[in-house]
Amino acid sequence: MKIDRTERGWRGTPDLWLDAAYAMLVEAGVDAVKVMPLAERLGLSRTSFYWHFTDREALLAGLVDRWRAKNTGNLIARCEAAAATVTEAMLNLIDCWVDPSLFDSRLEFAMRTWSLTDPGVEQAMVDADTTRIAAITALFTRFGYGATEADTRARTLYLTQMGYIALRSNESFEVRMGRIPAYVLTFSGIAPSESEIAAFRARHAVR
């Protein structure tokens, strides 16, 4: 992603530096996210970085904020999306596991790896897991599941998906799509209707 900038004095933007930092994080881990390699990647001077961030720690904090806003924020939004049935609500949430613009699995893996060596990121991960499970639990509660059952189903669903990410499970899009109806049945106890599956597949058809 090296960018050739010929405009004299151009220093990039905060988002440009964050984009480059994101790329380095998912490719090689947090230890690779350093100012000089980022500057070289962007074709900018090292001093340009400091127009946007006070130091490397501020950049890393920006990556944490980006991860939190995207992965946790979108998961909560999909849990709260309008749905007539619990199976439709489940499919709204499963959008996150199918659409990387909603939930970035590569970033999630990188963040979880980072959290093993950084207590601050570890706490952010604990907070994120708690918040996400609470949102999924609320989804089930909304459709009449008791508190314990809702919590258990939420944990089963969430931890299954985190296992996919931790194991870097590699399955084709069509294979995963073919499993979606059975996943909804497994997680909710109710099979989705043909029309619900058709609507789900339609909104992911471009993939």
C-alpha cells in the first residue's frame, strides 16, 4: 500500500496513517506497527506522523478505537435491528459473520493476539466480549427466552464464532452460506423460514 505523494509538504491524514497501521497490524502484528516503517509504506516523512498523533501509543489507541467502533458497534447494531421473528433477528446478527464491512475477522484475530501481551488491550477485549454477549443475550430475551437460556444461547453463538476466528477456519462462502439455516436452528431452536433465508442470501448475493 505504498503511496507516492509528490505534493510538497503533504503529511497525509489521520485516517491514512490509521489505514496503514491497520494493514501492518493484520499482516504482522502490533510489534510491526512503528512510525518509520509506516512512513516508508506511505512515502511520507517520519515527522509527518507527529502532525496527527503525539506518539506511537496514540496511534495504537486509535486502532483500538477503530476496532471497538467497527466490530463491537456493528454487532450491537445488528442485534438491535428490527426483526419480526427470532430467526430473522439471528440472520441480522449473522450478517456480521458474512460481511467483513460489518465485522472484520482479520482485525479481531490481530486484536486478540495483541491482547495476550498488552494488559490494556486485554481489558478492552474483556469489555468487548462482555458487551457483545450482553447484546446477543438481549436479542434472545426480546423474543421471550428466559434469562438463563438467553445467556447460554448467546454464549454458545458468540463463542462458536470466536472459535472460527481463533482457529482461522477457512471455508468457502458457499459452504458457510449452506450452513446458515442449520446454525440458526442450532442457536435459536427454531428453523428460519425459506423467505428469511432467501432475503438473507439476497443481501449477500454480491459476495
